Amino acid sequence: MENAAINLTQAARRVQNLVTSCTIAVGGYDWLIEVFPAAYYHGTSSRNSGPYIKLRFTLSSDGERTVSATFRCRLVDDHQINQTAASASSSFKEVIVTSIFSNGQPKDMFLVSRSYASEYRYVQPDDSLLIECAITVLLEAPVNAAASVPAPLSDLQKHLGEMLTSKNGADITFLVSGEPVAAHRCVLAARSPVFMAELFGDMKEKDSQSIEIKDMEAEVFRTLLHFIYTDTLPEQDDDDVEAETMAYGLLEAADRYGVERLMLICAEKVHAGISVDTAAMALALAERHGCTKLKARCIEFILASQENFHAVAATEGYKLLMDSCPSALNDLLVAVFLRYKLTVL
């Protein structure tokens, strides 16, 4: 708390006259308080306009700083100097300003009118005026160290994967290549529009406790369910042939059950494994399942050179392409003609 006494008559001889405090250190910051005893206040009417006692507060600490602070100011007479606001007389008048202060940018407060100070006898016999200012610096609350610890990563996938493995709560069984695979209707329906229609729609499987899955390997179906539950693929052995076979089968399964993200992942795996021996089969796969990006990549690989094309055309996969995907074959041959001006019969 800082007190300052000024001589009202001497200071008010000119409106611009002011009294400046010494540097006040509060809360680790330096402050200056200036008092203008006769600053003109433009009120909402002539009745409340006129000379006022104005205070100006300035953060004067060195460097670029910003701080929040509250200034509580009042006029006091001799017997009020050691009283609090609650015990002061009924004529007590306190003004509070709370603001964010930047270094060198002052904030003004109009305390009371000159007439108010005279009416309530705050002007001392020697024509001085006593103003009491209490400065409170609002420091930032300390950060709780425990609160700043990042939350652990979600383990939802782990728990759902464990539920699939344990079969706890399973309410549907699939027969795949003669092997039973237990699962949970709600999880499947939430992740696959096809399972949603099959298990909760108007299809006959809705009330079945066991559903047979045809034309799919049991391991492919288990991997499909693993992805549905965990949004990840299980780790595989470093067997390129086995991984390639799984990618082909899994892409077909993902398309069959509308699991689009899995389709994209499998398409990338198929593309990564494209070779002369597999390019035609990959092209047929892309055509059957509407993987336009994979199809374009397969054609580009085959057309990398004339030698590449002739090598691919000699594979069993190319024969399969001719028999099962004439539209994809036609697109390939058109591309061959446009690039190399070759006509292939």
C-alpha cells in the first residue's frame, strides 16, 4: 500500500500540473503513480462534468513486459489512515481499476470530483489532500505439475482386440472354411455397412446365431476381424509370398464388407509387391474391386519398357487377365499402342 500527500492549491494552479510518486516496487514490478489534481472530466451531463482528481498508473519496469494488476484508491483524512474500506465512514469513496499493463503504457482513473473532496472535508487545513493507493499484482497461478503430465495414449484398440481374442460376450459365430470364428454383432455393424445390413437389417442372417462365409480363407477372415476391432493389421512373418497372398485376399474381403480404409492399405501393399510375375494379377484385382489408383500403377509398371510388357505378357497372370478382365486388358492394350505404337492381338 502506498500513501501520497499533495498540496491541492499549489498543484492545481495549472491543469497540467501533477504530482509523481517515487518508483514503487510491487510483485516484482516497478510502478509510477501520477496525480492530476484538476483534470477535466467530460461526464454525461454538465452536472457531473468538471475538475476531477485523476490518477495515472504506469508499469515502469525495464524490458517488454505485460502484467495484470489492480489499483484500489481512496481519499482519506487523518483518522481514516489506518482504517480498512469496511470500517471507513459512510462518505468513504473507493475506486478500483483492474487492467493488463504493458511497459510504458499508462492507465487513467478519475477518482472523485474536486467538489466531492471539498464537501466531505478530505482537503486538509493546509490545503493538502491524502490519497491512498493499494496495488495488487495478479500473478499467474502456478501450473500443477501433475496436471501437465500428458494423458496416456488410447488403449481402446488393445481392449477390443482382447475382447475378440477372448471371445467374451461373443454373440455370433461365423463358419469359414469349416472353422468357427466368434465375434460381436455390435462391433462388426459399427465398422462395416455390410455387417450392419446383414446382422441388423432385413436380411435372413439377422436372427441367425451362426453364419457361413463362403469363398474366403479362415485366416483372411480372422485378419479382417482383427482390423475391424483394432484398426490395425497383425504382424506377419517375413514371408513375401505369404504376405502378398494375404494382401490379395484381404483386399477382396475388405471390398466385400465395405471396409474402405483396409482396402486402401491392402492396395498399397499390393502395389509395393508388384513384379513382372504379379503385375497382370494385380491389374485384374484392381479392375475387379474398383481400385483405380492401383490399376493405373499396374499399367504404368507394365509399360515401363517394351521388354517389361513382353515379359508380363508371358506370365500365367496375363492369361488370367485375358480370361477374367477383358476391360482391363483392353485398357492396357490401348495404353501399349499409344506409348509404343504396338498392336497386340
